Amino acid sequence: MDKRGSCGSRMARGVLAPVRAASCAQLLSSSRHCPWKMNQLPPKSAVASPVSESTNSRGEALDNLSMDSFWLEVENIKQSAEAEQEECSLADVKTQEEGEAEAEWLQDAGLAELLGEPAGDKDNLVLLSTLTRTQAAAVQRRLDTYSRSRRRRNKHPVRDVRDIFAASSSQDTAAEKEEPSTDPLWHNLRTSNTQRTETQDYSCTVRNPGKEEVFNMDVAYSEQAAVLLKGSFLSESRKLKDGNALTRFKIPKGRLGVTRIGDLSAQDMKKIPTLALIELTALCDILGFELKRNKAAKLKTTEKRLFGVPLNTLLENDQKLLPNTKVPLLLQALLSCLEKRGLETEGILRVSGSQTRIKSLEQKLERDFYSGLFRWDDVHQNDVSGLLKRFIRELPAPLLTAEYLPAFAAVQNIPDLKQRLQALNLLILILPESNRNTLKALLEFLSKVVAREKNNKMNLWNVSTVMAPNLFMHKGLPNKIPEGKEKQLAEGAADVVRMMIHYQDLLWTVSSFLVAQVRKLNESNSRRYQFCDKRIKNLLRKIHADKDKVEKNQGEPSKVVKVHASLLLKDSLEVHLNNATRVADVLRQFQKNLCQNGWNIVNTVNLLKCNNSTECTNLLLYEVGGNIGEHCLDPDTYLLDLYHINPHAEWIIKQNPSCPRMF
């Protein structure tokens, strides 16, 4: 168990109303005053979903019941909106002109300067030097498309990305720039994708259900996909026959350990979404899928304080009461109530509470929640779960964001399970922090519901089908479902929710290749600032000296470094590093020093324990400075390897922020 994770995060969840509905087509084709439509998804193979293909009769019965619950939940959502005669202000979806989507993408990727427009942070251009080959190709393709559209409209030409990458020679002519990109990688990938589209069966497949596979995070996902295209694609793939036999994935820990979301500083995490967007786009390009994004929907503002309030606004208000709050307090309260009294209740996510009571409870919460007068003990758990679902649905923008909801939905069309998870991992990293934290709280709660399946009769597939409408339907996105696609789109959305619940630990990991790109980005930014000082000679001398020092250090079999712990010990701790020294070894050495320096044994034991568990240490080692802002290190990180990568960093021992302080 990773002891760096937070020692507890409350989550949110909702329940279903068992109201008999009409047929699937009738439910989704009916026109309402406030249309709640499933976000439009790209079509996929008509082959049934993995779970629905189960040959086990009992499993088929459960799956059919689950899909019935999906459509009943859809009808329940509609009836709830109609009962209140809600006026929905829907964003007009305008057809984008050629090149407009590419321009928005380049801006979101931090490359606005390539459009010939002033950027808020000119140093974002240095990220071009950190990109992999496939990532650079993704940027080049979009700039080429944008450049052609600008020329057609007789506008001023933009900078050619090939000048930035130095990919073309000085003999490039204007006529050549008019042609589509002739990058050999793009040509090969485009040809391969065209051939594969004609022959590939896009059914949902996994290769080794129930077995463990390696999930490589050291190499960019798009580079891995490019290698797969050179050989047989998804060879010997097998359909999933048992919904409970999901493939287990193991992230191999390299010499630098594994980095989870939350281990990096806020400053470094701000760089991750941009890199993840570029990588996701490169991956989709290679797989032959278009990455579609919506414009943010603008809804009418509400006078309420809890329901229908943007996440950021909720958190700002909550942080005035409890600083550092990362999940809305209302959501935490709802989840806490359900965890105490609702997890064992049969059908807790399927059986709905009274809509009248739920509406009345919402009004009471709006009035009494922050004053502390609301009495949770008097509320039935099915009504609480109804409030949770209502809270999620009433957010002004979808929890998965209006921009990337189509991308989350399209994940179902990627035929390989590992690549679906790669795409989901990148999408999670792209989400705003408030959305990501709230989603994690929700998924953790759903995992607890599934863990008590024997009592509440809600397995993973049941929970997923019940929750999918609440995550993928939103009144701000009035996209209609193509006729005849209702069943496969519903199953696909439920399957995406299932993956997020089951693989959430993997999805909340920051890939090693992204961390490496952040380090390169920080190094490039640092050197750029030094150049601005116009001390070029001194700079070049220092760069070469640092390079020689690093190269020399890489050949050293051992090293003596100092580890700081100013809050705990007056003096720094000297540590002798060799190829076998890990973070866990340094923490153990530090623990011995605490005892030798006269700490009371009771205080020492309490300091080293987190929430009375010896498995969750109260001490963590951080890497600070150099080419990283602040990085909480994996206990299995080999420190000599880390020193070679970041020789100018300081190492500081701190208490686990999720555990109580002892002084």
C-alpha cells in the first residue's frame, strides 16, 4: 500500500428511482422543454459490450437488469427536471470554421505564439524541445491545418512549426509549405490507420482477463502505440467473458519509483495538463480516432449556495471555513452519511428516494447546512443518495467538464483495454484540480459500495450502469443520440465508468515520461531566464560545468549527501548513497537518529505512526528544487539514480500532511 496517499477522502454518490420507463428509443427521442440528452458519442462496432456477452445465464440476467436501471435512471432524471419546470439555458453549438478547432487546441496546449498571437507566458514555447517524436508530429499536423486555413482566408501567415523543430532544411519553399505535412512518421501512421480502419474489429477486447499485465509508464503512450502499429495490432485478443475477470495491471517501479497525483507541487502540476493534452492528441492520431472537444457551456447563474453552484465557487466558500478543503463540504457530508448508514442497504444506488422529500431536503440544506442545524440522522439513506446524484447533475458544467466529456465518451471506441486506460489516465490529468478531486472522491465511494456487493447486491457493472447517466448526461449539452445507437452508447458509457471505478489507482498516477518532461521544461525555463540576464559567456561556462559535473557524478558508485529535517532535528542527516540506497532506507536511518538524539520513545513511536497504523508512516522524503518544484518520493526510489538526474535538489524529511501533527 502506498503510504503517501491521503489517509481518507470523502466521496459522493447517488441513487436511482425505479420508475417504469418506456422503451429506450422512446426515452431518448422524446422532446422535453428542458432536454436532458446523452452526450453524442462516436459510433462504434455493433458488437455487444464485454459484460453483456457473458454466456453465464445468471450474469446475463444481472446485466439486463443493470441496463434496465440505466434507462430507468434516465427517465427519473427527466421527471425530476419536469417536476420543477426547469428553465435550461443551453449553449448554442456553433459550427466551427476550418482551422478554428486547431487554433483552440494550440492555445490550450500552451503554443499560442505559434499562431502569431501574443501569449500570456512566452516561456511555454520551451515545451516544444521536451516533446517526443509523436507528440511533435501531433503539434505539426494541427499547425499545418491551421496555416492552410489562414492562407485560404488571405490572412497573415503564421510561423511554421518546422522552423521551431528544425525539421526542415533551408531549401523549403512556400509551395512546399502549402502541401500537407510530408513528415514520414505521419505518412506511415496515416497509411497504417487507414488500412487498420478497414480491417480492424472495434469490439471491446482485453487480452488476458483475470491475469496480470505490465502497464508501462516510462515510455510515452503514443510512442508505444506507434511501435505496435509496426507489428500485428492486438494479436490474439480475446473478448471478456466474465465481468469480474478484469485484467489486472501492474505498474513496474523503475529506479525512480512511481509518482501519484498529489506528489508533485502545484507549480509542477500546472504543467501536466498541457503535456497530457499533447500526448492524448498524439495517441488518438496514431490510433485513428479524432479527439473532439466541446466549447464550455454557459448556463444561467443561480442564487443558491450549494446545488447548481460551480465547483470552484463552492470550494472558495468552503475554504473560508476550512482552509485547504479540496472536496466540497456538502459532498463530504453526504458521503459520510451514506458510508455510515447506507453501504449495507440493498440496492442503495438503484432504489430511489422520494422526489418530494429530496426537493424539500435540498431546500433545508440550502438554509441550514452552513449553520450546522441540518440533522442528518433524520434523513433516509435513499434520499441522501438521491441528493448526491442531484448534486452531481446540478453542477453548472459536467463533472467531467463540457470540453472533454466527448473525449471520455469516445474512450469506449478504443479496442485495446490498455490503450483505453492510457487515454483515461491522460484525461484525468487534463481535468481541472477541483473536478479531479471531486471525481476521485466519488469513485472511492463507489468502490466501497462494490466492496459490499454481498449485502447491497450492487456489483461493479450494476453501479456503473446506474452512475453513467448522472455523469454523461447534462442539460448544458443538448446533443441527440443517433437513432439505433442507444444501447451501444449506453453500454459504452457504463463501461467507461466501470473502468474509472476499477482502475482508479492506476488512473491517478502521473506517468514517468510526463514527470521527465516536466523536469526538462523546468531546466529549459531556468536557462531561458539566465539568458535574459545577458550574461551569455558566464551562462555557457556554467552550463558546460554543470554538464561535466553531472556526467562525472553518473560514473560515481557512491555519494554522500545531506538530508534536512529542520522541524525534527537541528542538524542535517548525512547519508551515504550507493546503488542500493532507497528512500525507505533513509527514513529508517532517520528514525534511528531520532531515538539516539533523546526523543521520548512514546513521542517517537507516535511520530512514526499515521492514524495508529505502522503501515502508513508519518514521515515522507521530498525532493525540492533543481529541475523540480517539490516532489514527494516513492519509498522505493533509488536515491543515487535520482541524484544523477537532479544533482542540485535538496532532500527534506517532512511529516505526512494527511496525518496528525505530533508537535
